[in-house]
Amino acid sequence: MGVEAGGEVVRLDIGPFRPYLISHPDHVQQVLKTDWSNFVREGMFWRPLGRLLGHSVFSEGDAWESSRKILKPLFTARYITQLGEALADTIADSMGDLDEHARTGQPIDGGHLMTTITNQAVVKVLFGGHISRETAERLAPEFATCATSIHFRMLLPFAPYSIRVPGDRPFLASVQKIDDVVRPVIERAARDGDTGATEVVSALLRARVAEDGEPDIRQIRDDLVNVYGAASETTAMSLTWLWTVLHEHPEVDDRLHEEIDTVVGAGPVRASHVAELSYLRMVLEEVLRLHPPSWIIPRQVVADTEIGGVTIKAGSQVLVSPYTTHRLAEFWDRPLEFDPERWSPDHHQRRHPFAFIPFGGGPHVCLGRRLYYLEAPLVIATILSRYRQELTNPQRFTPLPGASMRPKEKIMVRLVPKRPLRGDA
């Protein structure tokens, strides 16, 4: 609807609930940056997520300011660069699990594959050696359940919590299972004392001390869950859509493999390779444009305001739509076509700063964006340096709105080894 309206403010009719859809970059900039304090992360769209996220960087006010001040230094360019080699090793270690699928030719769920690999990498950043691989693997499916089961609550935000809607039971069960993993890790790390480690849980233990001098376990839990959700969902979902893109555009697939084979060879992939993988960066940018994991960014209006000539009353909900913004013909040539060349330095055109918003913008811009641009290329380069991939169920894949935009159908991928696998004759 927003695309057809050409970026005009549109009021959606969702029963008794009528939010405003915001997509024009000028209007997005007003909501997310220039007048951001008048558009807060509160209201019926944020209420369902609050049961998972608690109070941290996805909150408002003191909770947001405190969490962002503590977490921001852990996601600077310098800090993320220091994590590069550890991330590369973690991703490389996960490839052994794929060899059996490649050896037998058995298709693998591409979404599950990306979620699993991303989970291992993000857990390395957050928890370091405080958590076993087996325990870490319990997190990914529970976050996936939360992201999908919240769908009904987001479509029916006016429904009271005294009334159960589909998805409530699995959502709450997954929140409990996430707590069952995260809280014991924090408590154990607190008992072990300050080791000087630099991963996020250790840094939070040093920063989050309650009035009684003990670590604030609940607040640290909220911080970790917020960062995990932001860092893992964005990467996993964009890389899941990449499988479909490479199938639909064999010329992109061939060029991508050629670049990776030239830069990386037989591997292993190192963090230093990322800067040389320029075409991979272009492909990833275009995937984020057409398949932004954050398909809507909800806000509640604090005081009466005007957006694009439309008066919007205090208490109203506005929905910033990256999915729509990234498809506006006024700002994107051939907006529905997948074309990595639009990101080439040779063709790069000046765009409105809020025409491309996969990570939001303004004071609430996603802390994990730098991690994405290191982790995502490492994941893809590591996989494609070892295997060619074939989509075994080509079809029209349907975006499923939830906390993130994921395909409704499974994307089944067959991995074909580029060279003899370890242990083969």
C-alpha cells in the first residue's frame, strides 16, 4: 500500500486500530532522527515484545540511555575488528557439520543453517567461553519461535492479554526457556569473578552492579537478550533470503563464487579477507534492501504533530516501513529488481540518508550493524569457498511478517563440495 501511495502518509484500517504507515525518507527522518523524542518505542506494538526484551536498548527513557551507554563501546568499529579472528574461527568450526550433508547430497534447511551458524558466532561475541556449544544451540530455536509466534499479537495489538490469542503459549514458553539458558550463565560468570575478559557478558558484569554491590542479574539478562536478538535475527534472516537470490540470479551467483575463489581460495577465510570481498558486500546490501529483516519500526506519538501535511494526534501509532521505503521508485531505479551493481562504487549515486534503513536510524540506530558487516561476509565466504549450492525446492517464497521478516516456506539447499572433503579418499 505504501509503495502505491508513492511515500505519502497512509492510514491503515486494522479493525478498531488505525496506525499511520510512514515510508517517505523525509518522513522517516522526522520520526527516527529530527523529532525522534516525539516518537517513542511504546504502545501496543511494543507491548508484546516487552515480555521477551524487558528493559534495555529496545526500551525508552533511563533504561535505554543506561543500556546504550554501557553497550555502545562494545560495538565500536575498533572493538568489532578485534573480534574478527575469533568470529572467523567460530564460523569455520561450524563447517564440519555441513560436510555430511554435502557428502550425502541430502538437502538442508537454509534458514536453519543460517540461524545455527549465526547463533554460534553471536554467542561467541556475547558469552565467550561462559557457555557450551550445546547450551548455546538451545537459544536459536527459542528466539525463532518468539519471532514467529508474536505474529498474531502484532496483527491484533488491541487484544487484551486476558484473552489468549494463537501464539501466546509458545511465545511465553520460549521466553522461559531463554531465561533458563541465559540467567544461569550470568550467575555462573558472576561467581567466577572478573577475569578481565572482553566479551559482552563480562563487560556487563563489571558495569551492572546493583545498590547492594552485587551484579544486577535481571538487567544483564535484558541487555544480553536485546543484543542477541538484534545481532542474530538481522544476520540470519537476511542470509536466509540470500539463498533464493542466488538461485534466481545465476549470474550473481557465478560472480560471487568467482570473487570468493579468487580472494579466499581453499580457505580458511580470515577477517582480513572481508575488505577484499567488495562484490559480496554489494550483494549483501541489495539483499538488505529488498528483504530488510526489520520490516516495520513501530512508534507511538507523544504530542500532536504533523507528518507530510497530515495531522497526527498524540497517542497514535506510526509504523515506519523499511520494506516500503526500499521500494520507492522516486529513490530507487528499478526498485523491484535485484541489482547489486547499484551499490558499486562506480555507479553509486547519492541517496537520501533515510532511503536505506535496514538498521533503523537516528539515536536508536541498531548497535549491531558493524557486527553484521563483519559476520555476514565471513559466513557467506566460508560456506561458498567450500561448496556450490543448489535450491531443491524453487518456488515463490512468501514473506512472513513477525518480529522479523522471514520466509514462510522452508528453503531447502543442497551443498556440492568444490573439492574433496576431509576424510574422503
